[in-house]
Amino acid sequence: MNAVLLLASRELRTYFNTTWGWIVLASVLLFDGLFFNIFGLTERARYSAEVLEDFFFYTSGTVMIGGLFLTMRLIAEERQTGTLVLLESAPLSAAQLVAGKFFGAWGFLLIILACTTYMPALIFVNGKVSAAQVGVGYLGVALSAGTTIAIGTFASALARNQLLAVVLGGAFTLSILICWFLARFTEAPLSDVLAYLAIWDKHFQPFMRGRLNTENIVYFLSVSFAFLLAATRAMQARRWQ
């Protein structure tokens, strides 16, 4: 556990000490602010709960995209620069290496997410929304961000360079996002499986609307674990090459 925490803190410091981390942070906050100004501060009369739903909708998108750009360097960059050999020679298992990288990137993304809290705070002060809806919505965004980081970690473990890592990560994420659409053109039981795998339509929308469901929490944790396990297997296979 100490090795995982040390690697996670090293990864977190790397984001704050490099231009790339600040670019991702600024980009997510910039686009969130623009979307909030366009959709949240419109002159058209809307319920505060609807404005909050929209906020969590586009915030989940910007955070997921930001997560993909954060994770593209996790392992692929180490491989490019040759420092991955040093990490692999350290007393670290493949699982510890993957976990440390994951928690470092997820931690940075959660810090970015925390910087967006002033926007729902404006809705909370000027409108009528419950603190529970805000909390549940942020939980959903945090879980979806974690899932994206896990997917990106797997992609980075497979890729030889950062560009390929972000392309693979985007493809994996997109495939889960469009499962709801593919389910419309297939028959049972495949359509049922695809409908269940739909990350946004099936599992994120309830969080966005303030509905806490254990099944949806288990889904995000399970998908994250599956991709982290796949990343671990990819790293183990590389060590045996």
C-alpha cells in the first residue's frame, strides 16, 4: 500500500509540476465555465434542478475528455522516455504500478472537479435545489471520471506512444458511450447487454438527477476494476517479453 501511495503522490506532483497538467486543468474549467454561461445563465426561465442537470451533463463530458488527455502519458510516456524500465526494476508489482498511476491521475482529476463547485453553488444560492442532488451529481461525475481514468490507463499500457494512447482510450470510451445506440439495432439478449453497458444513458443519468442507486455505483466500480485488471495483465505480459 505504501508503494502505491508513493507512486500516486509522485504522479500527482508530476501534473502540478508540468505544463500539461495545468493545460488540462485550465481547459476543463474554461469549457465548463463557457457551457455554464451559455446553458445555465440563459434568460429563459428554467427550474434550478434542470440547470443543475445540464451542469452535470456537460461537466461529465469535459472531465472525461480531460481524463483521457491526462492518462495518455501515464505509461506510454514512461515507455517512450525509457523510465518505465526503472519503474519495472523497482520492488513494485504490476498491480501496484497500475494502481499508483491510476490513483495519481484520478486524484488530479478530482481536484479539477473540486474547482468547478462554485458553479452549482451559484445555482444553490440563487435557486431551489437540494444539497443531496448536488452531492449525488458530483459522486456520479467522480465515478465516471474514475472509469475514464481506468480506461485511459489500460490504453496507455497498450500503446507505444502518447498519441496512440489517447486514440485508443477515446475509442474504448466512445464504444461504451454509444452502447445505448447500438442496443436499438440488435435483438435480445445482446440488446439487453448493450443497454446495460451504456455508461451515460443507463448509469449516469440517475446521478445527474440526484437519484442514488447502488447498482449504478457497482457498475462504475466494476468497469473501472475490469480495465485496471486488463492494464495489469498488459504490464505483466510486457515484463515476460
